Amino acid sequence: MSMRYGWIWGAACAALLSCGPSVPRDAVEAGRAARVEPDLGEATLPPNIAPANFEVLEEGTACVVQVRSRRGQELTVRGPVTDFPVEDWHRVLASARGDTLFTDVWVRDGGGRWARFDVRRNPVARDSVDSYITYRLIRPSYVEYEGMALVERRMEDFGERVLYSNLSLGRGPGQCVNCHMPRDYNRRGETQFHVRHEGGGTVISDRLGVRKVDLKTDSTLSAGVYQAWNPRYDVAAYSVNETGQIFHIRDREKVEVLDFASDLILYDMRRNKVFSIDCREDEFETFPAWSPDGRRLYYCSAHYERRSEDITAELYDGYRSLKYDIYCRDYDPVRMRFGPRRLVFAASAHGGSAAFPRVSPDGRWLLFSMGDYGQFHVWHRSADLWVMDLLTGQARPLAEANSAESDSYHSWSSNGRWILFTSRRADGNYTRLYLSYFGRDGRARPAFVLPQRHPRHDARLFWSYNTPEWMVAPVGRAAGYASAASPSVAAVRAEYAGSALDGE
């Protein structure tokens, strides 16, 4: 009897060729590719990625799947839900490095006849991905606010661990947990994240240990929100924001987050001092990012001139008019001073708004997202990834990796060959993690979703991923996060030390 494969097949045996299923020899050609989920398409794979498990969606009574390399390594399992053994997957993948991974699918119908579907081909890069990533899992804020966790994931397999969760606080005063940021890909074991509301502060883990610092001073708007840790010098840049939200009732873009004011600050970690960088009343500065040498700061800024005393009412009606451009300032680490502001990319001249600039490790490419307006592109369907060649000044959409849904929150791997980002392309509602190979020619390859142990993992997870970052090593002091971030622990107050701009 014919049946559609589904979750009930999740316990299907996955075995090696030596003791597993044999490949059908008398199959007829189906003349098309099998329908599978998730579908890698023609994506380029890293040579050290976790098994790219998938589910075969064809009707039948039995299924066999084989992955193989041109060098003769192969792995055969029973479907329709694959569960490739990690070590054997890596054996086949390693043999396909710099070449192609081939995937064959056979399905038997109710009459006992086997069909062989068209072979799938995925290039395998020579360049590896970093061994770890970190990201935030968050429940939709229009459903529940108290549901956030900072998570670490091993890329070679499916190992995950929660670094910090606000659910550990139990019932009571709320706490928002912001982005988890490693310094220089966590090469020196230094990380930080920001906690807002109850017991707020910036939790920093470095050679001094784990501590919580209050970066709010009488001369700045707020504590640090979006952080950028200088990869070479003991300073960090932050945006300080007065943020509001609009919840739409009938709009598919359910949430709009906007700043009523935002500036940039610099934090000297050795002296616990805060300096202002950009604090113009008619500019909303946000999303700082350092160049790899630590001597240039990129950021986004929107020009806005207040027309009344009630800026909240103004922006609730006019938030679509906010257009952010990308600027930079040179930084002198000896004097801890910034030079004049320079325009890098005028997104507004293209009718758009830029967010989240990130520079590639070789300093050549600037990756950012651009939508129709504003800076919270995670809910903007118009948001796409863009790339700019900093040598030529040419910018273009990264069409090879983009989708019709929101694509945002991106980061470069430490070798500059892989992009990790979030996208709502799967269902339009939840952001998932995607990877794309970025070639030396400045072009990306088709993106693919982060592999999971079970192919339906993401579809059954009612949380969104955001703010992903690459790491070359795991977080070493995560055990101290909970105590440092606790509302019962008072943050050490930083001291304001004036402006960090030349001539001020």
C-alpha cells in the first residue's frame, strides 16, 4: 500500500553501506529530482559541516539514499528521513572536498517497483567553516516577551548548549537579553552581551573574569545596546538607543522597532570610562562595526529633524521616512580619538535604508542589509543582503543568496569565505539560520539552511534565530554568565570622560 513518508518514519534505521541497505539495481529512471525537505538545491557545502539530513517527500513503501564522492567514498542509509552517522558523513564529505558531493534517491512504489531519481550535485568548498557559532533564540515578542536564550552550536555536528536564558529567572521582573558578541571570533576567549530592564548592564567575559558594567552615564542616552568589540584594542563601541515598538494588527510585518534617539559611545575597558563618539540631535547613529585592523569604525545613521516636542507621535506616523546611510570614522588607538565622519554608502540615494554593516576579515568587502526604510530589517520583507567592494566603491544586492522574504543579521566567518545570516524564507514568520559561500570573485553561492539532526527540527521550533556570530572556539566562562547577569547583582558604573572626537 502506498503511503506518504512523514514523522512516523523518523525512527527509520540509518546504517552504513557495509551493514545497511543495498542500492536497488533494477530501478527505472524517474526523470526528475526527488522532492526533499530541506532542499540544498545547488548550494556549495563546507567540508566540515554537520550532516545535511533531509526528508524524502515522495510516496512509496521504501526508500534508499546514498551520498558519494568522485573518489569512491559512499554512505547509504534507509529513508525517507535520513540520519547520516556523523563520522561517516565527514568521511564522505572530506573525500569530496574541492569537488562535488553526489546524492542519489531511490523510492519503491506499492507494486514493488523501484524508481531512481535524478542525482543531486552539490559543490564542496576547500574552505572550512568556523567550528562554533552563537546566536539568540527568541519567541515572537508579540506573543511572549519572557523567552530568550543565548545558544552555542558546534558546526561539525548538532551539539548545542544554552549559555544564558532569561527563563532561568522564573516569574517576576522581566529581562531582555541582547546580542552575544565574541571578540575577534573568540580567539582569546572574550565575549559579552547586554541585559536590559531588571538588573540591566553589559556582561563582559575577558581576562579579568566575568563582570557586569553599567555604561549609562548622566551624559549619555542609555546603556550600550548594539556592541562592536574592537578586535585589536581594549575598547568597544556601542550604540545607545531610546527605542520603541509598533505592533501592527493587519500587516504581515508584525513588528516595527524604531529609535526616537540614538548615539554612539566608546568604552575603555581598562579604565572603565565612556566617551561619546557621535551624538548629533538631528542624526540617529546605530550599528557600529570595526574594520579588521581596529582602526576604522563603520556605522549607520539617519538624518531626522524634529518638528515638534512629541517625537514619539511624529515617528509613529512617519517611521517609513527614516532612511539610514553608512558612514565611517578613522580611529587613532594611541590617542583614542576619531577623525571626521565620511559617507561610505548613500542607501537613501537608492531609495533604501541600510543596516548592520560588517567588514570582511580581509577588509575588502562590506556586507549590509538594505530595506525600504528604518533599521530593524528582521521584519521587513524588502530587506536583502548587499555587498560593497571597498576598493572600488561598487555596491550591489547579493542576489545569489537573497530571497523574497527578510534576509538580515549577517556575519563573516574568520576566513571570509562563509556568510551566516537569518532569513524568513521558509515560512515568512520565523527567522532561521542560513549559510552561503562567498567566493574570492566577490560573489556568493546559493544559501542553505543550517543542518539539524531531524529535517523537521526548525518547522517544529516556534522560536526565531537572530544575531548569529562565528567563533573559532567555544565560550569558556559561560558558567559565570548567570551570576553576573542576575538582577540581584549590581553593575559597576562606568565614568563619562567626554568626547572622543578630534577637535572636541
